[in-house]
Amino acid sequence: MQKRYHTDKPAPKAWLTVGLLFVIALLNYIDRTMITTMRGSIVDAIPMTDAQFGLLTAVFLWIYGFLSPLAGFMADRLGKSRVVLGSLFVWSAVTWLTAYATTFEQLLLTRALMGISEACYIPAALALIMDYHRGPTRSLATGIHMAGIMSGQSLGFLGGWIAEKHTWNTAFLLFGIFGVVYSLLLIFLLKEAPREKTPDTNEGNKIGFGKGLVYLFRQRSFILLVVFFALVSILTWLVVGWLPTYFKEQFGLSQTMAGVYSTAYVFTSAIAGVLLGGFLADRWGRRDPRGRIWVPAIGLCIAAPAIFLASYTTMLPIAVFCFITYTVTKSFSDANTMPILSMIIDHRYRATGYGILNCCGTLVGGVALYYGGFLRDTHIGLSTIYQFAALFIVLAAISLFLIRPKKELIEQ
């Protein structure tokens, strides 16, 4: 008979914490992605080339990526909830400040500042969820949090809509003020998870950044997870950064409708993907811990041909259906990356480890975004770019299949 693995019940505040983080994650991605849906309005107000517009998101990703490992270490060392609250307050203040930019250089500076502040959030938030959810709810809890991210992406079209109805500055002003107020409220609600006393509890507070890096990169499975995350991020950020433009140019849609198709339709489907991926992985993982690996790997095997066909067809309904299929199945990975990480490294290094994943993923994603704009300036279409990038999804699936969880870490 196949072994059923140990399953702890979540702590009393576990689901409340996920709910609070859901709202932060939603705001996180509205603030970072709405700029892509108001491209026309911004370029009209602040003239720039396609490469410069791509650079606005790329510089955010590069800074975000470089600082992510250190930000993760800060969460492991100082406390996840503190880092989450500080990150939310600062990036919301920067979003507010963005509304007052009048030149490309000022806009670029605010995107860089947002990269610094947002780098601290996701590693800390996901590690906090892992501390609260140690049993059969781990992937679903992660999936619900990631659904907040997808909801933020799907509501990104509000940026383009508000920009057309008012000005591009208005959305940054509104969401920035909301985030600052919400961060102050959470001071009284968001707390650290209770942990059982273990021999390494005190030692965990003394870990060094260099020691953590050495430990992580000695793990073969961790290196494979980094490769997987980087490969998936190439296409993820090409879709996030350029899909509104693709729909607008390929199918002759208005700025608002292109934003609706790419965010409200396509990115909304990712919510179903992370919830389904979390549910399936938790069910499979009760009998075999590799279920948390197999679910996202199989999802990627479906996502690759879907994105290829989506960028090949000239029929809007087929393109939308295929982009939705890609988004749903690729999102299985989003719900399970941190649970997989928790099966291959010690709990003391979770935020640091995820920070390294973010670093690699966002750096290559930033390069992809910038060169997406560069290739467009040389008259290479987004269809060709997306078709070629589908290959990276196949390679990412292979990397996942090669990961081996450690039995002694499955129940941490």
C-alpha cells in the first residue's frame, strides 16, 4: 500500500493570513502591470520609443531581481510579516509618487524604486504561508495567494480604462493611496506564524547570507528549480509586458479592448489555474509528494503547444482560447513552486531560496521584455517572438521532472 504522508492542520489564523495576503498580492500586481495597459496614454504624454517603454518594466524587473535574494534573507532573519508590511507601505508610496512624473527619466526612476520595494514582498509572503500551512492545504493556500496576483493582473486593464477616461496619472494616485492606508491597517492584523520549538530554532536566527547561498547551491534539485523558474519567466513576462500590444496590433482592437482581452480574459483564467493546480497537487501529494512536481510539469507540457498556436492563428477567438489554455496550465507552476522548494531545502532558507528564484526569473524576464521591444524596433513581430519562446516552456518541464524531494523535508 502506498504511504500517506503526514498532514498537519493549519494554525487558527492560517486562512485569515492567506486572505490578508491575497489583497496585498492583488494590489502588488495591479501596481506593477497597469502601466502596460496604458501604453498609448503614457506615450502621448511622455514620448518614448518601444525599447524605452519596454525598459520601464525591464528596469523594474532587473532591480527587483538583483535584490530578491537579499530581501528573502531579510524575511528569514527579521520576520516575514514585518518585511511584508514594510514592502507594501513603501511600494504604495512610490506608486502614489509615480502620478507626479512628467519625464521619461522620472518615470524610469519611480519604476526602479518600485523594484526595490516590491522585491521584499513575494519571498516573505510565500514563506509566511508555508509557516502557517504545513499539511494538505499547502499548495491550495499558495494557489489562493497566487490567485490574488492573477486577480491583480486581470484588473490591470483598469489602468488603460482610467487613463482613457481621465489621465494616466489618476490610477497611480488612487491605488497608491489605497495601499498606504491598507498597510497601516495590517499592522494590527498580520502576525508571524507559531512554530514548534526545534533544536535549530535559535540557530535559524543566526544564519548568514553567504552560508545560506552555499547551502542552497549545493542542492542539485534547487539548481534545477532555478533553471525551471528562469525558463518559465521568459515567456511569462513577454506575455505580461506585450500581450495588450499584441492584441491591439494583431486584431485591430482599441487600447481598452486590448487590455480587456489580455488582462480581464486571459489573466483572469490564471485564477482558475492556480486554484486547480493547488487542489490537484494537494490531493496527489497526500499519497506521493512528487505529485506537487508532476502537476505543474504536466501543465507545462500542455502550455507549450497552446502558446505556439495562440501566436500562430489569425482568428481572435482561437487566439484567446489558446492564450487562456496556456495561462491556466502554466499557472499550475505558480501554485506549486514554493511547496516544491519546501520539499528540497530547510525551512530556515525558504524566503532566501525563493528570493533567488525571483532573482533569476525576473532578470531573464527583464532581458526578454527589453529585447522584445528591441526586436519590434527591428520589425520582428510578437507572433514570431512568442512562437520561439514556447520552446523554453518545454525545457522548463524537463527541469521539473528531474527534481527529487527529500523525505526528511516533506513534513517541515
